[in-house]
Amino acid sequence: MRAFLIRFVSFVLLLLVLASLLDWLISYRYRQRTDLIAGEFVVWNDIYAGNIQTDYVIYGSSRAWVQFNPAQFIDSLGQTAYNLGVDGQNFHMQHLRHLELLRHNAAPKNIILSLDLFSLEKNIYLYNETQYLPYQLFNTNILKYRSQYVNHKPALHFIPLLRYAGRKQVIGEAFEKVVIDKNQIRIKGYMGQEREWTAEADTVLAQLQPFAIPIDDGMKLLFENFLQEMKRKQVNVVLVNPPEYVGGQGHITNRNEILAYYAAQAKRFGFPFLDYSGLPLCLEKTNFYNSSHLNARGATLFTAIFLQELKKEKAIHAAKHPSP
Amino acid sequence: MYFHSIDFAIFLPLVFLLYWFGCKQAIRPQNILIVVASYVFYGWWDWRFLGLILFSTAVDYFVAQFIDRSSNKKQQKIWLWVSLTTNLGLLGVFKYFNFFIANFTQAFRLMGYDFQPTSLEIILPVGISFYTFQTLSYTIDVYRGKLKATNNWFAFSAYVSFFPQLVAGPIERATHLLPQFLNAREFKAEKAVDGLRQILWGLVKKIVIADNCAEYANQIFNNSADYSGSTLLLGSVFFAFQIYGDFSGYSDIAIGVSRLFGFDLMRNFAYPYFSRDIAEFWRRWHISLSTWFRDYLYIPLGGSRGSKLSAFRNTVIIFLVSGFWHGANWTFIVWGAFHALLFIPLLFSGQHRSHLNNPADGKRLPDLKTLLQMILTFSLVSLTWVFFRASSLDQAWQILTTIFSFSQFFPLQLLPFDLLLTLLVFIILEWIGRTAPHPLAHLAIGWPRPLRITLYMVLVLLLVYFAGTPQEFIYFQF
């Protein structure tokens, strides 16, 4: 029996070593595919390399990463910014990115939190879940946040290679030879979308029936706890509802209720809430590629307007809290 | 709990260590542990049906004792009928109730009587057909005087619920397995290592072959009206490999796991797709079920002795019952009937036992005749699988008529080269290992240890790479 167990354990250990090597190789290669998954690997790689040492960080979903251009922060404020918007994720997964940022980088002093009407909706399935694969081995933060979605097992975070089982596409993409277009890479987390409003966007909008977005109590609690913690740590948070095309604003029946909730929470914790859904640029389809996303032209216009307002907010804040 | 799940990968080593180190090699604690582990294993799916296993165990445990104690043949027969009625009654209620109701209703409608019977929302307990047959074999063997009734409750409970083969066989005979629970088990490293090899090969069959074939078989069968005859034929071949990989893979894992605990289970598959005729196929496919029917149904009916008519009748019965055992659907009955039609000519021409040896015995490659026989048998078997896989007789008919139509000559609408290549390698490996209980018992055994270990590592990595969309074991539904 002893000999059998020694042989078996040796085999398993050898297998684990081999699996770890392959795991590392696949993860390493996959992380280089900055052209995939809305370029999320650019941001994750910067987070894990500790490269995000900026004056401002921008949190949010796709409405953050395609609409706030960090390059304009330098020009306008003379300060640096990094856009940490994560495509298609609600506040729950945005918060995971926040935690990972804190773990590997200096804590931010100024946060711009881009909100949308779906931020506090709970999801069952995790969108773009393969973006977490290269980083999730032994990562307890990712385990904690991913385990709230269906079909997720803790063992996938602790056994090397297991999470790649059956993912032929991911393994194929990791080893695929591609030349990545440097113009198609997120810069400081941002990539303006050189797209125009199309007839398809019109059709989608026309077919959209009114609906309500269910707001999850757990998400509200997470959101409020986050604001409270930022308040306690004296981090400046600016809550923003970025522009939406005016023709698309009427479909969500509880829109006012959600925006009122954001405004109330901002007031409660003493943070500004800036709602840009009434800007004149929201009247022009030429600034959007769909009803909730600005194209590159619209994003440049919006960022400039936002930074003007931010300057004012800074001035107000400085007057309220004069430095010693 | 699935054999190819992380849960089982944790469960198995735990039970293994407790079994050999926590029970001090004593029979009773080991048996108790097996019963507890088996109930946990089964309860992982649905704990509500544990009562059913317990009930079935209790009925046959006591019935067998009553039979054993009684010297009156009539009384013994009554007790046997108690067991038969209880076990087959449970099977009838849980598996066949709605089928019979639906068919009676239809039959009455044809006669002009229309009524709305109550159909029940019955969930089929996993593995009920397997453990029911296993307990029945015990009572029947006690009745026949082949076996003494045991008064060891835990040994008998362990025999009924033994987790490796509880839900999908092999269907063990009490004469073979029960004595193993009554006697001390000895750990033999060689046996355990071979068990691990068989588990590995079973996982390869399930994960690499069955689950990947399932993706295409499901796509083709679920949209059969959209595909040409050639593609549907390919779909039936994929299903043939899916069901083989799935079921024989499960059996391999069950046998391998049992060996880790010092038990020997009967062989359930012997490379059936290398069969040279249908009779040989049935000696190599689901052996534990076909021999069960042979011993407890075919021979009591008279077997092939007597007139040709009675031999014909007995053969038809056994194939129809075998089909019906698989599920409460006419598709399974027709599947059984087709196999009977293919078997009967061999029976009457006396050729049903003409292939008792291994194909191309002692040779590396088959001769042309053997090869053609194997291809023909495989083709026939694959076509009959259409009934097995189709959701209804109408769909089976649609598929078969399309296969035998002009569209058979149309180009394939699906051609997954990687899967076909994988199947080719799999067939070659099975061919090389066809004289052994499983290919890994033959392959690489003479190789130097580092090379052998490398092969096993490669197989494990293939499991990771090829892991398809996880599919349930097909035979769980039976």
C-alpha cells in the first residue's frame, strides 16, 4: 500500500508540475491577446503589473471605457488618469476590478464612477468571463466574485489547468499567431469608437419595448458600502451618468427612480452626482453609435465638457477643504 | 455525483483512505463505510430516492431469508413472487406507468372510447433498472438454491448499493459479488494500479470520445430534417461512438474504482464494434445485461432448445424485453425488434456461435473477410442506433428514409476533421488492446516506466484539452 500511495502521489505531483507549466504558458500567451474581449487584457495586465499610478481612475462599464478619454485629462487638468471601465459588467464586477487595483497599485485619490441604469442589476451569467482566466489561479478576490455566477466551481481557482479544460477556443486563441493593430489597443484603458450611428441602431431602438430594470438589494448594499468606504478613506468620488441619446431614454420605465437613487446616495455621502443625459449633444445621433454609447467624436466632446465641470467641482472642493 | 466531476475526484480518495486506513481492514466497518459512501454518492443527485434503494434492499434481504428458511417449495415460490412483484412493480410505476397509460388511452381511442386518464409527474430514479435487476438476481439465485441467503445486513446493503456500479452497472450477480462483501479484502497494488489505468481509459472514452461525439450527434439528431442522408449517416456513426464511449467508459471507471477497493466486477464490454456478426456483438455489448436476460429469462423460457418456433419466440421476447428495459418508448422496442431480426437468421443457421475468438486472433491486422464482416456489423448496429437515439418512431423513420435516399450521395454538411481523426486514433488503440480487458492493460505495459508515465500524462492532458460540453451519462436514464 505504501509503495502504491508513494507512486500515486508522485504521479499526481508530477502531473501538477506539468499542469502548472502549461497553465502558466497558456495564461501568459492569452494575456497577450489585447485584441480580444474589448481589449480588457490591456487593463488587467496594467493592474497586475502595478502600472496604474495616476491622479484619477475612472470606473464603470463600457459606458466608461469608450466615453472618458484620459489623454484629455492631461491637456485640461494637467493630471493623469486611467480608464478602468470593464465591458458589459455591472457594479459587482467593477468592484472586483477596484479590489484588484488596490491589491497591486497605490490606492487612488480621485475616482470617477461612471454609472448606468444597469449598474445595479444582478446577472446570473458572467459576460466575457474568459477575461478572468489568466489571472484567477489562487486569486481569492476573483473566486469570491465569480462564485456568485452559475456554473462556477472553487476548484477552478486552485487546480492548475483545470479552468482551461474543454476551452479549445481559448487555447487556440492563446497560441494563434496574430499581428495586433496598435491603433486598436486601449490606451490608458480608453479606446474611442470610430463608429457611426447605423440603420441597425435605429431598428434596435424602434423595436425596443418599455421595460423596468430590477435593482438588486445586494448590489445596492455593495454600492453604498463602497461609497461609505471611499468617504472614510477621504477619496474624492464623482458619480457620473454619462450622455445617452435622447431617443433612447424613454424605454426604461424606472429610469427616474434609478437616477434618483444615485443622486440620493451621492448626497448621503457628500459626493457630486453629475447627470449628462440632458446635454445638447444627446440630441444628435452623430455623436453616438447606439443609444447608450458615444462614438469617438461624441466622447471627445463629452470628456471636454466633463473636465470643465470637474475643474469647477475641484474648485468648490478646494474652497470647502483648504489645504493646510 | 458524476465520475467525471470534481466532486467525485475529492470523494473517491477520501473514501479510499478511510476504507483502507480508517477501518483497520475489518470487513464490517468497511462494508458500513461502503454503504454510507454509496448513499452519499447516490444522494448527491436526489436524496429522496434513497428510501427506494433501502426499501428494495430490505425486501430482498428478508424475502431471501424466508425462502431459505422455508422447506416448502410452494411457500418459497410465494416469497419469490413477493420479490418479483415488489421490484418489478417499483420499476413499473417509476419507469413505465405513463407509457402504459398513454398507450392504453390510445388503444381505447382507436376502439372508440375516449377518456382522460391521470398521468403522474414521475421522476425516474437514477439507476433503478440496474439495482432492481441486481437485487432480483440475488432472490432468484437463493430460490434456485445457487446461493444461501445472507444474514449480514451490511454486506447485503453494500452489494445492492455499491457506489461504483449502483447507477449504471455492470449489473452484478449475487453469486459473484456478494461473497466478496462477506470475505476480507486484500489490497493488491498491481490490481489497484490496473484499476487506475482502467479509470483513465474510461475517462478518455467518456470525455474525449463520447462528449465530443455527442455535440455533433445532438446537433444532427435534433435537427434531422435539415440534414442530407450522408450527414445523417455520419450522425448515426457519431451516436454509435457516443453511446459506446459513454456507457463502456462508465463501466471501465466502475470496474477500475471497484478494483481500488479490492473488488472484481464482471466485464461489461469487450470491444463490441469489432464484432463480426450481431450474435458476437451481443456477446460483447452490455454483457452484464445480456447474460442477465439469458440466465433469468431466456433459459427459463426454454432458450434455443425445443422447436424452432419456441426458439424464435424466446429470441424475440428477449430482444423486445431488452429494448423495453432501456426505456418506456416504442423506439427502444423497435430497436430490440430489429436486433432480433438480425439475430434470428444466425440462430437458425447455427452460426450464432461462430465467432467466439477475438477478431484476427494472433494477427496484427484483420484479413479482408474479417474487415468486411466488422464493417457490415458496425453499419447495421449504427443504423439500429437511429431508433435508440430518435425521439419518436416518426423521427427514426424520417432519418432512415433520408439515409436511404439519393441525398446519401450529397456532400457532408458537417465534417469535423479533428473529431474524425480522434476517432481513428481511438479505434487503432482499441484494436491494439483488443485482447486485454482495456487497452491500457496491454498498451505500453512493456515500455520503460518513464515512457509509460509520459503516455498516462498525455492522456490526462488530452482529457483537459478535449473536455467537451459535459454530458450526462446516457445510461443514467435507464
